[in-house]
Amino acid sequence: MMTFLRPRQRGFTLIELIVVIIITAIVAGMVTVFIRAPIQSYLDVSARAELADAADLASRRITRDVRLALPNSVRVTNNSSGSFLELLLTKTGGRYLSEDDPNTIPGKVLAFDPLTPGNPNVFTIVGAAPSGVQTIVPGDFIVVNNLGAQPPVDAYNCSGQCNRAQVASISGTNVTLVKNRFVEQTPSMPSLSYRFQVVSTVVTYHCAPNANGTGTLTRYAGYVIEADQPVSTAALTGAPSAALMANQVAACDFSFDTLPNLQRGLVSVSLTLGAPGGNAGQITLLQQAQVNNSP
């Protein structure tokens, strides 16, 4: 009778397992040392790019609104609560029918004299009425010849005389005002080119920086237009629209420089995002924009 011997089965010894674990740990440590730096560098670059994108997006939004601002409506204040930039945002403009136009042009003139015959609250737009996103709607404001900070041509201050009248309705090219404020002006200040502009809303950018990089930049809109600029968070709390434009704000500054002999101005926006000493560092972006509209 033949006997078959089965081969002996041999496993790993404890010492062999310990050696393998040690070698694996050494290899993993070496890999970590060589890979950690490139990965951390990639994360830092990505975080820095995000900061740059956030700063660029916020600055572009501010400069876009500045370019659409009503002439002489930009107001800037820097105080302990941060930096405040306020403006009246226009959506369109046009030419109104004037008493100086020939009688052959049909329609109703925009009255600047209370003795002008007809309904002083209705006037006719010369040419086609604005359409699309520029359509004039009830609640918009018609502004003529805004010179700013001096009645009767200050679109902010309507406590007495002003050059801002709210739209009640529009039919075709005929615009009906809630009240014609232009006939109250002393002296009357019509536009030399018979131009009007349409203000859709008032806008404030409030930058509340923090040196640790935890500040915010917020855009407020739709609140009541007042003679005095709102320069505190409490004054803007009730705004119908409040949109966070950027966080991680470490520093910011708004400035407004008027140009000699021109009714235009240059707005500078400086914005710094990021925590000092952080892996992503800090991004500082400076943008300038000029008010493109003219009275």
C-alpha cells in the first residue's frame, strides 16, 4: 500500500509581518514627503484663484453699475462702519417733446412752466419708446439735468424742489407722472438738449472689512431715495434687495474724483480678499470706472 505525503503548508511568521509593515510605513512616509508639497501647492493656487475670481466679479459688478449711474449721483463715504458707495442706477434715457419743437411734431410737451397748457403730468417721448430690459415701467423715475447737491437739480433731495418725478404709467410714447416736479423748480432747469434719463433704483455698496479676512461686501438696492446718504448698516437693513457680493474681505476703499470742467467722475475701487498669513495669501484688486452717462 502506497502512502502519499502532503506537502507542508507554510505561512508568514510574525517577524516577517512586522518587517513588511515597517517597510510599507517607510515607503508611505517617503511618498507622503514627496507628494505633499505639490498637492499643497495646488490647493494654495486653487484657493488664490478663487479669491482672484471673487474680487474680479465683485469689482466688475461695481464698475458696471458706476458706468450706468445717473450723472452726479455718485456719493462715497468712508467711516468706522466701512466704505459706502451710493448711486442712482439708470436703465435708459431719451428725448422729451419740448415747447421749442415745431408744432408739427405731435404729442405733449414736458412742462417746466406751471402755465403750460394741458396736463402737466403727461409728456411725450420723441422717437420710439424704450423696449426690452429698458422698458419704462411704473415706479421708475424721470430725471432731467441732474447737477447734484444743489436744488432744484438734485435727484436725491426732493424735500422741496427737485428734478426727479416718478412714473405712474406709460402708454406708447406718452408717459404719465405721479406728479410733475419740474414745474416747481425755481428757476426752471430744463435740459439744453431736451434729454431725460430713467432711474430704476438706488444702489449702495457697503464694504465692511476685517483685518483677519472675514469682512463682507454687500449690494443694497430698492430702498427709499433720501437726501442724506445712508452710511450705516442699520440704515440699510430694510432694503428690499441685499446681495452678498464677496466675503473674506480684509480691506477695501471707494473713492470718487470729479474731472475738471466735466459733469462726469472717476470712481476707484480697491478690494483686498484673503487672510494675512494664510496659505492662499491675499489678493488686492484695483478697478476704475467712469460714469458714462451725460445729463
